[in-house]
Amino acid sequence: MRRINVASLLQLLLLKGVPLVPTSRLIAIDPGSHCLKLLLTERFLGRVRCVREETIDFREEVLLSPAEFNRHLQSVLRDMGPYPIALALPQHLSMSEVIDLPPTGAEDVKDLIEDETVKLSGLSESAIVYDYVPLQPFGRHHNPFWVTLAQEGDILAQINRMVLPHEELCDVTTTANALMAAYQAVRPYADRVVLVDLGANSTVVVILLEGQGVFAGSFPMGGDLFTEAIAAQKGCAFEIAETSKRTDNLLEGKDELAGFKTVVDGWHDELARVLKEWLDENPEVGSSLASFDLVLGGGGARQPGVLEYLRRRGQFSFTPWPAAKGETSGPGGQFAVAYGTALQALRRNVQSASLLPDHLRENWKRQRSLQRIQSVNFLLLAAVVLALAFGTWQKLALVSQKEALLNQTTNVLEKARMTDLLSDQLASEYERVRPILKRQELTWDTLKTLSLLQQVKSNRTLWFVLFADQQSYFSSPPWVAPTNAASTNQVTLTNIQSLGNLPPVKPGFIAELCLPDGDNEALRRTLSQLVADLKQEPIFGKVDSLSVDRRRNLVDPKILLADRNFALQIELADQELYLPPLLPDPLSPLPAGRDSKSSPRSFRQKLERQVSAAEWEDR
């Protein structure tokens, strides 16, 4: 039976796009002007991890036309799997503000925010997509809300530019909110932190205060500005300047470029201006720029020497994007926006900013409902499979137990058959020596009986006229007077030889005696005393006088005294060897169609045979 690898099965189902609960996978996309970043993330039991990272560099991939770019993007998406897609919207296409609303009920908050979004955007309500979340009070704000909005046309244009299937879009957020979510996953209680993402065309700035985002904005200065300055000063092509920017430290050392520092200083001053304007608008915060920690990320942060040069300026405390730790481990600063977009789509951030248009949101809800139904069906199918697997395992266990019992029974039957065979062999061997033992026993019993009769005869006036075993006594013909001495001797010899050949029917002896003296009462007492003396001997089981009707006339009347002739019937106590044999002669052939293994015998016969064998071993 082939074993099913559960881990391989789950991996196969995920690759086939089957939604599993509590597992969720999606693809987060961070679109840039020169580089597109894709991140496949997975949420399992509350943990978010990055499964795969992909980067599409427009110059390295030599994507000269939008059609080639779209084909390559669709190929990468198919290779990563048929999962939902979450998109990060460039920050300059959106707006994030803190709105302080008057104290009101929850049912009126939506109407108030709708009015504020129209005022902020200056457009009609139907062309705006927005989202909001309440914040903790800070500074002068007592009932603040974080509001993020964008024009629906800009969102759809960005989706159509990458030819993303609408039915697979699950969420759209902004670059600033994605940066905020990614950093809060690593530092959930960050206070007075400025997140700076130095991109190709612009720089995104996010301010975190007391663990929550309070400002998001951007200014149009980025890595391309640095590359253009390098190309102008070196008089080279843009691509050569881009390569030099990535590999050479142009701020110090042998490759130092004096005019390049001026461009970096200009970018630094613009960042300081944006932060100063926010501090001026929020004097209640009561902080200076020096009290904020600046976290530098994005592609420009990887330029050699930039981070060290900004630190030497001393106005801000610049640090690189922190390495992720703990359960929600994510990538570094290069994929921070994509990772934050995934957290936003998986609802793992505290400040929601979902800008998915209404018709796409409804479409995704339907898709999500179908996925839940598929998940329930899968769980039911898995439960059925587990139940069937458990039942099969239980049946196999029962079959294994029965096979083991069957094997044990077969072994026991084989041992029983061998035991019967050995018992038969032992009984056969015993029957071979049984006649010899029987003759030895008969001789011993005869001599012992004669000796005991001789002892009881002493001090008494009597003589024995006949001594014979009961078989010979009862089966011999009456005495006939002989015609000559030769014939008498011949008859006596024949009777003596028959003692060892005839099987005894009733083991014992017959002794006839004559009591010459005394009257009838004296004779009776003498005979009773004689019987009593013989009964005391353990060799005899029964001693009694033989009745007249059972007596045989085997003695010559000339040696008898009339009315003074008596007979004693003596039975032996140990009669085992004198019993008929339990088994047929082992030397004789069995009947046709029968063998020694299948010959029927009763339980009693087998038991008696085993007892006889055991007693023979004792002897």
C-alpha cells in the first residue's frame, strides 16, 4: 500500500490554487518606474511568511515595449501560481491625511468623512475611492481619523497598465501605507520614527508617532535625479551613470564626484523641509527634527556611501531598514512595500487603507465566497478521506490480528498433531514391552502370593491342594482321571504354559485348601482368620472365600477331605498391566483408507493412554 505524504498533498493543492483554511496565499506587487517587485506571501495559523521573491528590471530584461512587458509579467504571475493579487499604488497618485472630527456617533462618521474627502480632493464623490480608520488622540487632535483616498481613474489606469485580471485583484493600497504596515510588523510600538523610501522618481515620507502613522507624503526627487547628475558631470550615458551609481562610492574616496554631493544635499534639504512643515503644523507634538529616527529604505538606500554621508551631516539619525524578526518575518527594505501590501491585503495591519474600487470589491467578495465554499468542501472531503483512512486502518489492524490469531492457531494445531503423534509413538513403544512387563508382574505377584500363603499356613493345620490364576481356574475343563502317567504330565505342562499366553480377564488367584481338624465352627473361624490375615497385605485388593457354586473340580479327589475343602478368591490391588491394551498392535496394518494421524479415538482413551505412559516412566 502506498503511503500518502500529507505535506506533498498540501503543496500540490496550493500549487493548483485550491484555497485551504487556515492557509491564505497572495501575490503582492510593488510597481516602480524601472523595477517591478513581486512577493508571494502565505498566512498560516496567524503567521505571515514570504514564500518567493521576484524582481523584473525593465533594463535588464530588455523590455522595449508594453506588450513585451505584459507578456513577461503574466509569465511570472503564472509561474508563481493562481493566487489573488494585491497592488501598491504609487504615492503621488494618492493622498493620506489626518482628519479631526467632532464628537459624534459611529453612524455619522462615514457621512462626515465623505464630505471631507470631497473637500480634500476637489472632485466629485463618485470619482474618489477612500478608506479610513480611527487613531488614538495625539497633539491637538482629539478624535482623529486616518483617511486615504485616490481617484478611481488613476487606480484603474494602474491596473490596466499591467493588464492584471480584475477577478484576481483582492486589494489596492498606497506605498506609504504599505511602508507603515511593513515597519509596524517589525516595530509595533515605534515612536517618533520617519520612514523614508528613496525610489527612482520620488521619495515617500511616513511619520510614525506613538506607534501609529500620522503623516504620509512624497516629493519628486529620487534616484533618477542622482543618476542624471552623475551622467551630466561625467558626460556619459544614463545607463553607464546608473551602473556607476550602484557600484562606486561617489561621495568619498578615489571615485568621489564633487558635484554629486550637492545633489545629495539638495535631496536632504528637501526632506528636512517636508518634516519641518509637518512640525510647524503640529506644534503640540513638542519635538524637534533631531528627536526623530530616520529609517532609510528603497533602491537609493543601497547606493554605496549614501547612508554614511547622510549620517555625517549630523542633522538626522539615519538607520537602514531593520531586519525582520519573530513570527512575521519579512524581507528587507528592498521588498518592504510589497511586504506591507501583503499585510494590508491579509488584514494584518492596524491602519487599514484599502483603495479597491467598489465594483472590484464586490467581485472579490464573490470570489472570496466561492473560495470559502471550496474550502468547506475541501475540509469535508478531507474529513471523509480521514474517516475512510481511519476505517481502512482499523480494518487492516483487525485483519492483521486475525491473521496473527490464525497463525497461532495453526501453530497450536501443528503442535497438538505432533503431540498426538509422539503420544501414539510412546504408546506403541509401551505396548511393545507391555507383554514382557505383564509376565514379569505376573511372576512377581505369583511368587509374592505363594510366599504370603506359606506364611499364613505356618502354625495352622492345613494344606493347599490347588493354586491357580483366575483366568486359568475358570477357563480350564474339570479334572479327568488320567489313564497313565505320561498323559497326566502332558496335561499339567499344557496348563502351565497357558498361564503366560492367555490374557488375564480378572487379575487374581484361586487357592484351594484343606482343614483337617475341628468342627464346623472351628473350621469357619480358622477360614475367617486366614482371610483376615491375607486382607492385611497391600498386594491384595480383595480376599474372600469362593462360593460353592463357582468352584471348579480341578483337583484329584484322592487328595481331598470331604466337607473340609475350601477355596479362596484373591484379587490383586495393582491391576494396570493386566488390563487389555488401549491401542491395537502397532505392527498390524491399519484398515484401508485410514492412517495414524486421522484414526479416531475418544478423549478418555487418550487420557488413559497418557496416564499409563506416565506411570510406565515412573516405573
